[in-house]
Amino acid sequence: MKTETIDTRRRLDVLIATHGSDGLQRVADMHLPIADGVHYIVTCQASRSVEIPAPLMRSDIEVYEIPTLGLSNNRNAGISLARAPYCLIADNDLIYKPEGLNAVINALDTHPDVDIATFRHEGEPVRYPAVETDFTKRMPRGYSATSFEIAFRRSSIGNIRFDPNFGIGAPLACCEDPLFILDCRRAGLRCRFFPITIVEHRELSTGFRPINDPATAMAEGAYIRLAYGLAGYARIPLFAWRAWRKGRMPLLWGMLHLTRGFFSRYVAIHKKSITNGLKK
């Protein structure tokens, strides 16, 4: 483990979640750019000690071994280790440039009323709002932010964290990103989308991949319940039909596992955890 003295000029912590020695090498292969005020916090989940690649042995990079499982737990560890006023969620397969990172800082500097800022990324046909958009009260139609497009004021989110029951390595294998945004919005945090491209992502995100395991379909169903309540069940056949039309999953199989997720115990667990968290 490597620790660093906190730089008082630090403005943005980029929170990179990864797993094992191969994951650390992927981070090294990102060739993280040096940018004024930007610091990188790499949280690596590993069952045994891992060797830190030479490119990560820099004063603006911290590497921590995290003895947990699941992507959401990994992201939460990064949030707990952050020290800069602004944070940006990141993965281990991204391409950053200084101007993209500086754009995140500038957006939050020039919009002191914004708690959660989301941006664009290059590499996938995502449906973004055409202009800068406030989504505190309502999400734009068809828009959902991917994790590595999300930045926030560390002081604003309080006890809000990614739900460890959602995401890779959890019982429900996706939807941790929109659920985090949903929790922030319901907590009254001010959220805004900026039509600025901050990063490049060459691989397909979860939202574009085939849904071929029950845990992923169940996560989608559970998120629909959390977002829309019991009345949201009418969205289950619509989601299944649209995913089937796109070739992402079989129709009846999808209906079954979406419904399982909609009525799963993890819905109640999340409601209880977020309520308790906001009371602290």
C-alpha cells in the first residue's frame, strides 16, 4: 500500500476501481495524465498482496488494496479515501486527457449550486440531452448516466453510497449507477448534465451488452421497482420487449427474471439502508 501527503492544491480525485494484478496493469496502461489539481485514487480488490506497476508509482497516484468483494464496495472505498473537494468515478479501461479532467473542475467551479455533475464520454452511441440540463427533479427521457461520467462534491453526498447489493460481483449484477443517481436526486441534491466530453471508453458498457445471466435481469427489475414503485410493474414487459427487439435477451426469460428482481428482497433492503443513511 502506498500513501501520500495531501496536497492543499488538490481539486479533483479520480476514483479508479479495479481488481487484482491484471486490473492494476490495466490502470497502468491508461497512462494517466498529469493535470494540475488532479489526484488519482486506485482501489484494488485482491485476495493477496499485489505488486504496484512502476507507472503508478507517482506522487499524484495512490494505490490501496481493498479486502472486499463487489464493484460497489470498491467504489465506496474510493469515496471514503477521497480528500479533494470534487470526485470523479472511474474504471480501469478509460482514456483521459488533461483538458477533460480540467473541464470537470471548471464545471463545478463555475456552478457552485451543483452537487452532482454528469458529462459525456466518447466511444458508444449514448442518448445524451442536446444541451446543458438540470435533472434534479426529473431525468431527461432516455438518459442514464454511466459511472465514469459522474462527478460530485464530496461534501454534498453525505452518507449516500453505491448499494453493495448491485453491480458486478453482487447478487444484482448491474444498475448501481442509476440507483446512486436516484438516491442523490431523492436526497435533494442538485444534479446537472454538461454536454462536455471528458473521457474515452473503447469497450461496451453494461447497458449495451447482451443480458445473459439472471442477476443482471433481476437488477433491472429491482431498479424499476425502486424508481417507480409497485405501479412500475407495467414497465417490466416494455423493458423485456425492447431488450428482446435489440437482441439483448430472450423475451419470456427476460420477463421471468425482471419480475424476480422487481419482487426481490433487495428492494426492501435498499429502501431501509438509504433511509437509515440519510438519518445519520
